[in-house]
Amino acid sequence: MGYAIDPEGNETRALHEMVDFDGKDILEIGCGDGRMTWRYAQRARSVLALDPKAERIEQGIASTPEALRPIVTFRVANIADVSLPGDAFDVAILSWSL
């Protein structure tokens, strides 16, 4: 049995009320299949979306809209094992990761 995630757009609305994504470099931790990524990526300068599950990353890559392919990079990685420059991102998002 499936379930609808945010059919009323409340999660998306709250996300955009809290964060200005315009022209920002975004790090998304625990991106899964990109369900959250598509809610803000069109405004970002770049997105690095990480998830430790390869099958979820494959789903995210496969469902990336053509217009967002130059902006969004999906990568199989556990954030605890990744070394990233401290000033590389303007915003970090954790979705369903805590």
C-alpha cells in the first residue's frame, strides 16, 4: 500500500518559508530518491544530494528532470564518511535522516 507525501504542499511551503534557495549551493543529506530535491532544486545554483543507499540514488538519477541535470548531482555516500570543504555549501538539508 502506497501513501501520498505532502499532497497539500504543506512541507514544500514550509521549506520555502524557512530557506531562501535562490542561487545557493545546497547539500542534501539523506536525499533518497529525490522527493525533496525536486521541491527546491530549480531555484538553486547547485545541489549535491547524498544518500547511502545506491538503489535510492539510482531512482533519483533516473527521475531527474532534464532541466535539472546540470544543477543536481546525486552521489552514494554516508555523510559521516564524506569529506567536504566547510565553505562549499550555503544550505544543508536533512530529510528523514535523523
